[in-house]
Amino acid sequence: MTILVTGGTGTLGKLVLPQLKAAGYDVRVLSRRGGVSGDGVEHVQGDLLKGEGIALDGVDIVVHLAGGAKGDALAAENLARAAAAAGVGHLVHISVIGADKMPIGYFREKSGAEKAVRESGVPWTILRAAQFNSLTYAVAQKMGGLPIVPAPGGLRFQPVDERDVADRIVELALGEPAGAVPDLAGPTVYDLRELVDGYLHAQGKRRPKLPIRLPGKVGRAYRNADNLTLTGATIGKHTWEDYLVLRAAGDPKP
């Protein structure tokens, strides 16, 4: 069987591809730049936003991992339309916890992408995951580099390791279409200050904090924990602390 992966060259895709190959599937990666085929992976060029080059003939399963700050809904619509036309048997999509609740453009795009997948007519599976450890680390690193760290109250996160997400995506892709599956989150809920403090401690640094209040709809949504799934989520096994130790030891990709 053939599996096509979008976003195969990204953070999550690079972890998913080896597992799909090891499972014995023919793997094809769709990206805007294409690539050099080899090592059991075929690279093809296509543009999801423009709806060009989305060749899915002979593809049994599509794993949609590509995403960005803008255009996710349109990209998913174009991919879903092509998957339906090609008779794809299973469309797997990675989304984010709170996609239908958080009043932020990125989340609205993810919600629109989910809608495109659900309405495609292709049997589907959608996994919502918390923010990846790598993204959380980038935010903590940027904030920890400031001379005084802003500490907005009520902002809580449950970062999940991308290794756990990759394992779950592969499990879902190789199974039957399951619809909306339980969300995937990390083992612990932290407020933003704790995440930054953890980063600073791992780096042997200290910074003064400035408590602030995040205003408006976004602030209320975070204080209401609309970005979290506090009950019923699948919990990853790798912790934020484990990730910090590996990064402090110089491993850029734990």
C-alpha cells in the first residue's frame, strides 16, 4: 500500500516517515519544493495552497501533517478534494487542542482544516494535539532571553513531545479510520512562568519576572483553559523536563 505524507520534511514528518517505511509501506512525500527520491521515500512536488500538483493516483492513505500560520484551511480543502477524487481510503489529519474554541487566527485555520477533512467524503481520522515541546522550547527561549520576563497569569499549557505525537499518528494511519480520536497532551499542566523557569534553570540562568494580565477574548480563553483538555486526553510519556535535559546537553532534536 502507498501512503502519501504532507509535511514530511517538517518536525513531525521526519519522525513519522521512518516508522511508515519500517512498517513496509511505500511512502511518498508531497512538498512545494519536491526533493530527491531515495532511501525508500518518493518525493513529489505540489502546492496545497494553489491546489497544484496534488497527485494522489494509487495512494491508499494520506497523512496530512503540513501546516503553517496561514492558509491551513485552504490547503486542507484542496487536499481533501483531491483525495476524494482519487478514491483515497483514509485521510489522517493532525490538528490542535482548542481548534474550535481559541479566538486566534491559527486555531481558526485549524478548525477550518478539520471541517474540510470531515466533509471530504473520504474516511478520516483527526488527532488534536497540544503544543509540541519544540515550539514550547522556542517560546521559553525567546522569553528567557529578555532582561525582564513578562509573566502573564492564567496561561497554562500541557506541552507534548513530538515523538509521542509521531507514534500516535503512525498508529492511527495504519489503523482503520476512527473519526475524532481523544486529544493527545503531555503528562503535566504548567503555567507559562513555570515553563520559562524550567528553561532558565536548565540553562543555569535567572531572570526577574513582571506579572501582567493578558486582556480581551484571548486572555479569557486561556484563563478558561480553552486550549487544554484536562480530562479524557491520551497522555504522552515524554516530559517537558526530559526534553529540557536533552536540549541542555546539546541535542537539537531529542
